[in-house]
Amino acid sequence: AFVSSALETGNSPDLADLAFTMQVGREAMESRLVCVVNDARDLRKTLDEYCRGKDMVENCYSGRVGKSSDTDGWLDAEEGQELIARWLENRELLKLARAWAKGKSVDWKSLHPGFKPRRISLPTYPFVKERYGIESAARTVSAATSRDVMHAPLRQDMSGFSDAIPMVPGADLADEVQATVTQWISQLLNVAVQDIESEIELTQYGLDSISSIQLVNRINQAYGLELSLTIFYEQPTLSGFARHLVDEHGAAVTARHGYSNRGLAATERLEEPAPHIEQPKSSMIELPVRSERGAMMNGSKAHFVNGSTQSLSLPQASANEQGATPIAIARPRTAPLSPSYAQERLLLTHQNANVGSAYNVPMAFRLVGSLDMDVLQASVAEVVGRHESLRTRFTSVDGFVVQVIEPSVAVELSVVDLGHLHDAERRDEVWRAAHEIVRRPFDLEAAPLFRVGLIRVRPAEHLLVMVAHHIISDGWSMEVLIREVSALYSAFSRELRSPLPELAVQYADHAIRQRQQVEARLLDRQISYWVDRLADAPVLSLPTDRPRPSVPSYRGATALFNFPEHDVAALRSLAQREGASLFLVLFAAFNIVAARLSGQQDVVIGTPVAGRGSLDVENVIGFFINMLALRTDLSGEPTFRQCLKRVKDAALGAFAHQDVPLARIETEIGAVRDLAQQPLFRVLFGLQKVSAQAAHFAGLEAFPVNVDNDTSRRDVSFFMYETADGLFGTLEYATDLFDPSTIDAMLTEFRSVLLQIIGDLDSDIAVRNSGDRMDGSGSTPIVMGAPTSLDPSDWGSFRVQGHRMLDDMLDYLEGIRERPVWQPIPDGVRARFREPLPAGPTDLAVVHEEFMENILPFATGNAHPGFMGWVHGGGNPDGMLAEMLAAGLNANLGGRDHVPMEVEKQIGHWARELFGFPEGATGLFVTGTSMANMIALLVARHAMVGDEVRRAGIGAFGGLVAYTSAAAHGCISQAMDLAGIGTDSLRQIPTDANHAIDVALLERAIADDRARGLRPFLIVGTAGSVDIGAIDDLQALAAIAKREDIWFHVDGAFGALGMLAPEIAPRLAGMEKADSLAFDFHKWGQVPYDAGFIMVRDGEQHLATFTNPAAYLRREKRGLAAGSPWFCDFGPDLSRGFRALKTWFTIKVHGAARMGAVISGTCELAQYMKRQVEAHPELELLAPVQLNIVCFRYRCADPDPVNAAIAADLHESGIVAPSTTVLDGQLAIRAAIVNHRTEIHDIDAAVEATIRFGRARTEVRGSLQAAREINASEP
């Protein structure tokens, strides 16, 4: 019915796909029918004749296994199996059909050595064996009704079913399978069962290569199958996979579930298989051996003597599940143990090259809390006792290298105590000690090939470093190692026994099994695949910066790569639409990059696979990992969509034949190994999802730490990791061959490809090849006639990157509380900014990535609410956006007639209104108050002596003197220096009890100078002193200046904007009478840096001081050159940025009242902090709190050095960043609360941290003093 319906609807499946599905996708039943046909119509005719009972249907054979007369029993013998193999090789289909119908075993896959047909969905069996429960009431039902209930599946009308709608009872059984697999997925991926939807691709829940292996292993053991990882490419959703399992393996699934149409009883639910099935301990064990990933080996048992009393327990399937007889193997532990193929290959490398620590596999964790070192040592010892690999060494016996498993070995916990060092010194020493542990080579002839180091950073902080040689471990193994060590530590610390089950299998058993598979020719089909695939494969040759040395040094370095989550989501969506995975999309992109850089269109790149094809080895430590050589044809100028299809085909073929060790493949194809290079591929690529933390130590917090080994085993190894924030990549490269700039260019190209395919799958992305190849310097050569514009060639990609950069900065500001205020700059980061001038271009995304990694985390930190150092404003997001707009306009506000000039003029109007200056007053944006004060001094000088000073210089006008407070900012003295007047001519008047200038002393100084014939020309008042925020008596100063005919200038760097706060403005009375005023919008005004401002009451005097007519600056009455005077006429700068825009945005968006409220709030917080300081007897207030600055210290003996150290401790803690100052000869911690983000809990945190660090500092000093006294008292 299925074939007839398909023909009638025109949806007839491909006959090869149909035959392949029936051959390998269905369980072989006792009753068998086989047809040899030419097409679908021939098949329908043959089946129709058979169903009508016709005798002797042509090319159609039937039989019943074990019931019919079998005249071909000799085919079961070895000779018969060889004959069937020849029939398969010669495609003698009729003979094969007759033998199979008689019950003989036929490896149908051998009919498809080159092209493998696909499996398709077909109707399920209408005669599946089922159990039916009949309740007592059912006995009264009529026979006809009973037949309707019990045999409904036999009476279904098949005409309505297609290949997409399997028959009942599959629907209910599929639900049972789906529920079971959902439980396993939930456990493996840590996803709640109720959150797993059947139609969502499993990769969306985090299914990656490792968890795929674990899931397949559980399914294979539970159902007695041999599925491969490719199943999740073919069936990516849970519902599709469950249906596929029922369709293709119905009998095995039904048998395991004990299915009935009434469903499973609660007690019949299929549980997750145990990690292993214990077998009776004996001298012989049985293991099903695969001839290929989907078939079990039939035939007689091969017996081996097991010289050990320990049996090898492996999962087995019953004969009715597998239709196969297990092959018995054993572990000849009394004989020398051969290494695995991978170990043998690595041993050869070790013998012929000085690999140093290149094959050391490290793992490190920062442990915070009270660590019990004895318990940790016992935990490590227990793990070493569990895993033979950790007790294995290698030696030579009769010229052959063998494994030697020691009964026991001692792994000492090497402890380095750095707790006595200062923080800065300790940081460097921690890394030095960690690198020493990681980089020390192993002697392969001496067990253990494993070491554990513990670095004591502080009493409650340690760095745990574990290193194993690759010959006994791999990345998966290291996860097992830390998981078991932490589990044992948690148990032993509570005086509990080990929670870990005994291991049924050890790595040596894997090595034996692997060799037996090869020696028994069970992997011949897979080996043939690789020989055909790689026999003539070229080695990928990336351009290098230096010739390849004859003997590699294995020195390496690592470059980092990040790709944000929103773009990764786009790649996942792309993959889903194309029936691929994220790995395949990334791998295809990397293939394109490799082809472009190398100029090759036949590309071979390696990728790792776990090599753990059964559940029993999931928790075993050993060198299981295998490498697959994926070969991709990129010829013919394909689009990315076409590239992806080719990569997918190559990858699926490789994954389906992954059991053959790479070393064996190299041998089979005759690959020549030498010391200088790898024979098949020199470049690796891999993708892995970062799993949940494997380390859970009771009573401790564990954080993974990366400790680089600075080695490289291949030319390039690019590994990418899926994280919650997107993709994180590490590109390890051989420094013998490549410079960092070359690797950066490679990563730039990779990012460019990813961004382009997000926008267009069908672009000519793969067409470019050797024309874009990098030169030997790692940079792109400059071509004459090439475009010289600096605009992006692809505005679409640039727009995407621009949005990403904006998002990153908004994320930074939104989440700034989660970051440290400040953190020390690592040496490696600092070194990045000592690199030479780049000759070639770097992709914007790469530069942005460098900003995010090496600049943003190590900034000043003044945007953080915990920043209380100096007087730095916090900026605001609106001003940040305005700065971007200003940069886009790129306006020069030196002059000319354009609206940006009007914006700055409007800020001047607003400032005159705020400060009460007359209409003729002028205003000018400058970098900051230091420059504003300088301009004010020059205007005051000009006002005193006239234009002649601009021509003759200050030498002709001696005797000028100026006056300011002793607490004034140092830039006043600097301005006197730069103006040529000299610092000796600045009178720094002492302050009164309120830290303001002593007015009486000022008047006396002026009188004394006049009596000496000097010329007082400037008084500088302070509105918010640098140390404590004191405000001079500005009214008194204004009166003196007017009386003495002296220029009166106010330095209001941050205090002047207090005019916006009603409760502060009265204290600034007299500022409106100033001749000039300097202040910063980037302090209390919260405008992003920099935005200083100078106001001069007499605009004509201001203009006369700086105007400098020049022919090239000719002014006109109309056109762009109109609008005189220009801003360059009021200061030294001809080129001026659009500083006014961010200030204009800030004021317009928030308004003066809100900005004033922010200022008031900072002063209220300062008063709160003052009360907190006064409330703590360990703290001491050193000055009155007048505005927003609190000066205090920790009370102790010898307080100055202690408080200086406390301030540094606060910085390095990342909690708060105050500054220090000296008041009346005493060092003070100075908290300037300027940031609009600062809140009460930030003040509390600052006070609490100060006390905590103070106590720690005084305890250390007390201990040292006591030690000195004891030493001094000893004879």
C-alpha cells in the first residue's frame, strides 16, 4: 500500500534509499521476504504478485529462519562467510537475496562502498510483538469486539499512510521513547524536563559533541544499538529522533520498553542504563565487537586467557536484541601491555624530538575558603588508585615500547607558600610558580606522569594546579579528574567513604580492544574509507613569516577571539535553516579562511573527537581522543551555502568512520612523518560548549584559571567554546612560524567571513582565493591603484559592528556595579601597547575586541559609583552618545559659520545666565580648568600691561605679582610659570580655620608688595579647594580686588556648578563679581571628559589677548568664512573639537534642576560618610566636610604608611578608589563624592573596607614588631 500510494501521488522515494533503509534500518525477523527489482513499479508488481499468492514470483525469495529446510547450512561456516563476502564484492544480488531469506547474515552496507544512500522514514511494522492486559470485565465482551480491541494494528487501512506518517502503535511507543530520552537530556544538559520541547533542536539546549557522545552511549546501551553521532545531524529534534528510533529499530525499542497499547505501568519505566553491567568474575569475558558502527560481528567466539583475577565488565546486549554473538576477549595482564595507537604515535614523537612540555595537559582552579590539605592529598591519592593511567609508565621490552602499570605510586602535593609576600609581588610570583608546575617536562619512563601543585596565595586562597602528560590523558580526562577529586574531597572532609563507583574498565582495556578490532580486521571498512578519502590529499600550507625549521621547537603563543552572543544566535539560526550545526558553519568559515590565505582549494583540516564510543569509558582517564582529517573541496567558486554543503558531507562521512585511530590511517596511506611537520594536517579546528563547573569542593569556592603552557603542537590549533556571552576562541600557534600580526590578520579574516555570511549565504564569499593571500610579513600587501578611502567597503557589516560596539558600551554602563572600580594592569596587557607601528590594516571588530579585552577592563574607573579619588565626574550615557554624534560630524569649532558654533555660543549664554555675568561676557570650551586658569591669567596680564606685552614680552614689564590661597590648585603656580611671570611672583596666602584664604593676610601682602614698588595684578579665589572642598570668601575677595584695581579670577573647577543647587549657591556669593571664572562641566556637571570652560566678563579684553589675524584665516561677511569673531580668537587653539555638543545634550536631556539635585545628593552623601567615620572609633575625621569631600584616616600607630597602604589595598580590592592628601602634615584618605551613581551602600562599603584593611594592616605590623622584639631578646 505504501509503494502504491507513493507512486500514485508522485512522491515515490529513491529506490536506493528505500532498499538501504530496509536493509540496515530494520530488525531482521524470523519470516523474511526479499525482492530484487529495477524500479518502484517493478517493486509494486512483485509485491502484488506475492500478496495474491502466486507461486514462483520472479526474483522474489522468502523463508522462515529455523523452520524451513535449510540446504545451505554450510554457509554458516567460515568458508560460507567468505563466499557471501565475494557475492557482496561482486554484487551478486540474487544469490545474496536467497541466502538472506534463508536466515544467513549479510552485511548489506558493503553494497555501498562509495556512495551511502540515506535512511528515510517508512511505515512501522503492523505486527509488532506486544503484551496486552485483559481486565476481568473484558471477558464478557464478544469475540468480534475483542478482535477489534486486540488486533487493531492488523486492521489499519495503510492507504492513508506516507513515508512521513508512521503507523500505529508507533505513536504511543515514540512518546515512551521521547520521555525516556528527555530524562537523559535533562540530566546531561542540566535542563528541567518541563523546559525541553520536542520540536526544538537539541543543540538549542546545549547539546554539543561531548554531551552527544554521552547521550548516544546511553541510548545504545539501553536499546542494544550502535547509533553514531551523525544521528543528531539527521534527526536534530527530540520528536524526530524518537520517531526515527521507533521506525528504524522498532523491535529493539519495543522489547526494551515492554510496550503494550495500554502503556507502561509505573514500575515498567525504562531507567537510565547504569555506567556498566557487572559480569561474574571469571577468566573469560565477552565483548560485542563492531565490524562497523551499525553492525555486530557474527561467527564463532574467539577465546583468550585472562591472566588477571580481575574481570573486565562491559555492557552486553542479548542475542534477540542484537542478532549477534559476542566475541570473547580478555586482558592478558601477565604479558607486556602494548600502548594504544595514539600512545604509540606520541611515543615516537617523544623519541625523535625534544617536545619539552608541549604535551603537558594542565588544569588549574582558584580555591577560596578554608582548605584541608591532608584531605586534598588523600583525595588525589584515591583518584590515582582508581585510574591505572595515572600509575602508568612506558618502557622498552625486546625492542618494543610497552605500558607498565605500577601497583601504586606516590603523588605528592607540592605546596608553594606565597602568603608572606606583598600583593603586587605575590601576583607575579603566583604565575611564575604556576608556570613552573605546568611547564616542567615529564620522563615517560617514570610514573606517575601526573603532578599536583598547590600555591598558597593567602590563608583562605589557594591555586590548585594539576598537570598530566597527554599520553595518559586528554581534555575529557582532566574534567573527570577534577570532578572526582572534588567529589572525594567533599566526602572525605565529612569523614564519609568514597562516593565513586568502581571502574569496570581501564584505559589499558581500551588499548587492547582497539588493537583487537584492527587485528581482527573489524575496522577494514572504515580504514578503506580513509584510504580512499586521503590517499592523495595535500597538506594545508599557510603562509608563514619564517621558514619552517628542520626540528620544531614547539614554542607557541595564544591569540584570543570573541564573537558576541547576538551574532552567534544568527549563526545558529543559519545552521538550523541549512540542516547543519554551529560547528559545521564555523568549520566551513574557517576552511574559507584557510583557502584564501594558502591559495589552496583542496583543504584538509583536523578536528578532534572524544573517542569514547561506549558508556563504560565515559569516566575513565586516558588518551582516548582521536583526530579526524576533514577534507573539503572548495574549487569551482562556490557560495557559502555550497561550501557548507560540502563541509557537511565531508564531516558526516568522517564522523561515521571515526573509530580508526589517526596513527593507523597514516600507516595505511603511507604518510611519511618527519620532525618538521605533521603528515596529514598541520591545522586543527574544534568547537566545544563550556559545561557547568565540574569542581564542587565542600566548603570551598572553585574558579577555573587558565595557565598557559606557551607551546604549540601544530602550526595552528583554533578551538572555540560556546559560552553564555557568545563564542570564545583560543588560537594556539607556533612562534617558529608566525608573528602575532599574522595571526591577528587570520582572526580578522575569520570574523569578516562570519559577519558576511550572517548577511548573505549566497554571496561570492568563497570565490576569493590566492589573490588575497597574506605576504610573509603577515600583512596585506599594498597594491597600486587600490582604494584609498578609509570608509568601510561594506557599510552593512560596518553598521552591524557599530551597533555591537554601542551595545557593548551600554552594557558596560548598565552593569558597571558588577565590575571592580579599578584593577591592576597585567604585564601581558601592558606589553600589547609596546608593539611596533602596524603596517597593514586590522579589522574593526578585532580592534574593538582588543579594546574590550585590554582597555575597557583597565580604565581609570571614574564611571563606577565606587570611584572617590580626586574629583572626577562619572559621565553620562546621553553625553556618550552625543560624543559619537560630534565625532560623526567631525566639526572644527575653531571658527567659520556653522551651527555647531551656535551650540557653543548657547552654552555661553546659559553660563552667563547661571553665574550672573553681563551680556558682553565671553565663554570658551577648553580641555579643563587648568587651561581655563591659564587663559584667565593671560587676560589679566594683558589687562594690566596692554598689547605691548604680546610684542615685547613680559621682560619689559617686571614687578607683576599675583595672590591665591595656599590650598589653591597647583595649576595656578604652573600658569604663572608658563606666562613668564614666574612662580616666585605668586603669593600663596595661608588659610584660616575653615581652610579658606585668610583675607586679612591677603590685604597685608598686597600692601607690602605695593610698598616695595611691585604691581599686584591678579587675585585668584577658590570655589571648592582641591583638598577638602573649601570655598574662599568670594565677596571679600571681590571687594578687595575692586578697591585695589586688581583682576579677580575664581577657580571654580568643580565648586562653581554648585550654583545649580539652591542650598549651595548662597555660599558662592561674590562669584558673579569675578572678572573671569574657570570651571569644568566634566566634574559636578557629569559631562564626559573633557569639557572645561572659561568665562571672561570683559569680552573685548578677552579678544584682544588672543586675536591674531592671518591671511589664511581671512574673515568674510558671507559664506562659510563669515561669523567673526571665531572661537580661535579667544584662546590658543585653532583646531577645536565639538565639546559643546555633549554638554548641550546633558543639559537639554536632564535640565538644570536635576543636575542641581545630583550635586546636592553628593554633598548629602559626604555628610553621611562624615557621620559614619565619626561613629567608628577606629576612624578619625581630619577636616571639616564643607561640600562633597571627606578626609579621614584609620587610627593606629605610625598612621601615614598604614593609611597609604590601606588606600592601595582599597584600589586593588576593586571596592572603592579614594585618593590621598596631606593635611597639616598628616596623610589622609580623601573621598571625593562626585559621581551621580554613588549611593549610600557605596559609602558603607568604603567605610567597612577601610576598617577591614586597617585591621589587617595593623595586625601584620603588630606581628612583625612582636617578632622583631623576640629576636632582639634572644641571646
